[in-house]
Amino acid sequence: MKFSKTLTALATLVATAIADGAAIVDALEQIQSDATALNDTVDSWSGDLLGALPITTKSTSLLIHINKGTETAKHSANLTDLETFNVAVTTLNLVTATNSTLDTIVASKPKFDKLLLSPVILLTLKSQKDASAQLSSAIAEKVPLTFQGAAEQLAAQLDAAFEEALDAYSFF
Ligand SMILES: *[C@@H]1O[C@H](CO)[C@@H](O)[C@H](O)[C@H]1NC(C)=O
Ligand SMILES: *[C@@H]1O[C@H](CO)[C@@H](O)[C@H](O)[C@H]1NC(C)=O
Ligand SMILES: *[C@@H]1O[C@H](CO)[C@@H](O)[C@H](O)[C@H]1NC(C)=O
């Protein structure tokens, strides 16, 4: 029957849309878990050269997952209000985690200075800032117009937090 076919098509569409929002939430949660792992590693680092290696690995994993998240968002359909809400809650948690990770990285600067690694951290932070900005705008393009202002505000907070960390690393 034509009606049931339409209904099936509609159900598939809805399912796809839900999957898109969920995929973005998954990607953001992965990024948050990377940020938290990086935070823990930097925080517990004694300042030795060997201990700096896992910091590099975790930092790279974070960057890769930010870029993956951007791809996921770019391929996503426009988000519904409910999906936007879920993405917003996850993003807010992520901004908090990112801020705190950046604080830890800034607090550890003397240790990076000692090993002459601060310029490397500066470059890494720059790539992560750019990648995060791309992720923010890829997501913003998929949220309903009424939420665009809120999305931009969150993106601006993230940007400001990165800017503070970059400032701290610009002098050594
Ligand atoms: C980062 O580490 C600091 C210091 O241990 C801790 O206070 C903060 O809650 C941690 N943040 C995250 C996102 O894990
Ligand atoms: C998706 O949303 C954006 C901005 O909210 C809008 O410009 C665009 O036309 C929408 N695309 C579709 C396919 O609805
Ligand atoms: C993150 O840090 C920025 C810059 O300091 C600040 O404007 C923003 O309010 C912070 N956001 C959260 C959720 O902690």
C-alpha cells in the first residue's frame, strides 16, 4: 500500500536523523574522554622526558577525534530540536572539560619549559584550537536557526579558553 510505504520511508528518515544527532553526541563524548585522559596524564606528569611521550600520543588522539567529529557533523542531516538539545548538553560538558584541561596544561608550562617542549605545545594547541573551531562551525550549520546564537556563544567560550592558553604559551 502506498500509505504504508510512505510511513516506512518516513520512519527511515526519522531513524536516520536520530542516528545523526547521536553520532555527533558520540563523537563529542569521545573527544571529552580524550581531553580527560590528556588532562590526567599532564596532571600526573613528573616532568621527565619519557613521561612526555604519552602526552604527545594522547594529544594526537584528541586532535584526530576532533577532526573525525567535524566529518561526522558535516555528513549529518540538520538536527531536530531534541537532537540539538542533546548535542548542546554534551557540548557544554565538553567546554567545561576542555577549559579544565587547558588550565592543567598552562599550570604545567614550567615543566614543558624545562625540556624546551613549550613551542611544541604551542603548535599543538594552535592545531587543536583550529580543529575545534571547525568542529563548532560544522555543528552550528546543522542546528535550527533559533539555536544558532547559543551555538556561537559556546564556540566563542571554547575559543576564548584556547586563546588564554595560547597566550600563556606565547612567552617562554
Ligand atoms: C583535570 O585535572 C585537574 C587536576 O587534577 C582536575 O581538578 C580537573 O577536574 C581535571 N579535569 C578533567 C576534565 O578531568
Ligand atoms: C539546514 O539548516 C540550515 C541552517 O539552520 C539551513 O540554512 C538549511 O537550509 C537547512 N537544510 C535543510 C536541508 O533543511
Ligand atoms: C571556559 O573558559 C572561557 C575563557 O576563560 C570562559 O569564557 C568560559 O566561560 C569557560 N566556560 C566554561 C563552561 O567553563
